[in-house]
Amino acid sequence: MSVSSSAAPRTLPSGVPCWVELATPDEEAAERFYGELFGWSYEVRRDPATPTGRYSIASLGGIPVGGQYQAASGGQPEWMLHLAVQNTVTAAEWVEHLGGKVTLGPVDIPDRGSIVHATDPGGAPVVFWQPTETWEFASGVPNTFAGADLNTTDGPAADHFFSRLFSYTTSQIGDETIDYAQWMLNHTPVLYRYVMGPEYQRGTPAHWMVYFEVDPARGTDAVAGHALMLGGSVVVRPYDTPFGRTAILADPFGAVFSVIDHAVVTEGWGRAEVDDPYDD
């Protein structure tokens, strides 16, 4: 659900998704789950921003696909999106100016640049990353990042905040039953924003839904079944959308993510029988 590339330009455009990472209570078990599901391998690095000072880089075919770290005590297991910025200090200032909140940083990460953690005015967490010139991030191929939705209760506020930060243009793509918009840079969709409907419990916090690409030869249904065999769960059974056949899954610790097969598309918006993936 996003146009992205594994080839790194010298300078990433601001607002482009450039990384995803998992906070988990059990790093070893999470590595087994995602390693089996997506074929990822892991390498540990030093990171002063994590509770343990450790950070694992997941790779596929030698190209990084995301990160993983030990969640803080009491922290919720979750996938988090990073957006590229040219300067984290300036990004932090703009976050506060536009009604968001800086929750960490800016922090320099050895050999990886600088990050700042923040929340938008609706409470959605996000990480802004000023990467180094050696940045690499595999995406758009099977078992890598495919895109992300911001699920929120206030669409106009989210549109205003992120569009002011990154000069996104916004257009509605949902039908009359859903408020679903795409955010674009230079007429290219980079992210999507969804106003949570009745399928979510009242009070569900704003959050990102991260999507991973499915190999059409394997299929979304097979990936969902494999996740079950590995101790995960199927939050939303596979269903068809105009973007591709999708399923919402959770790893053994409850971190929610989606998988999508872009080769299987349908006209119009199907209605899946769903449970709130963030209902504890």
C-alpha cells in the first residue's frame, strides 16, 4: 500500500517511510517467529535509546528490513514506523509547534544517525529519523515492508499535522462508508490514514498498522496459517481489498501487523468480520 524502494538515495525526501521496528518482551522468541514467517536473520547492535542498550537489525538477503528491541517494563508490544527527516532538532521543534509532543530525543544512534520519538495531536506515536548516507531498507518485495496506515479518531487533525510537517497532499480514497485517505509526495502515495470505525472499541488509541508484502506464490492465506502454527494469531481473517488480499495478524506476544498480496485485488471495499486488534 506504498511506493518505496530498497535503493537508498544520498538524501531521503522528508516524510518517506524509512524504517520499521518492533518492541517486544521476548527478543529471542520474536526472532524465531519472524525468522520462520519471513525468513529474516538478525544481528545485534548497540543502541543508547533502548532499555537494554541492545538493538537487533533484521535482514533478508543481507539487506536490512527492520529493527527489534526489548520493550520497557509494562510497555505494549508493537510495530512502529519511522519517517525520514533532514534534521531531528528541527523536526522536534515543528512537532511541538504543530501541537504534537516529543517523548524522546533527539538521540544520536552509533552508525545510524539521529532519532526523535513523538506523538501527533491525536496521540499516535511516530519516530522521525535522520539517517546516515549508508542507510539501507529493503521494501516492496516479498517479506519486506509494504506500507503503513495511521489509524486515528481525528482524520482532519492528523492530515493537518503531517501535511504541515512534510508537505503531503491528501485525497480521500474510501467510499461513503469509510474515511480513508492517502498522503502523497509529488503525486506519489507514501502513507494512508484511516478513521477508526465501529470495528474498534471506543477509546482505542491512535496507532500505525504496518504491512508486509506477501509472495503471490505463497499467498496471504498461507502466511496467516503459518503465523498460527508459529504461535501467533489471526486477528482478521484474509479478505480482499482494492490494494490486495490482506490479513491482520499478531505475533505470540500480541504485536499486531498486516500482510498483503498485491497480486490479488478486488473492486470496491469488502467488509471483513473483525475484532479490535488493540482491545486488551
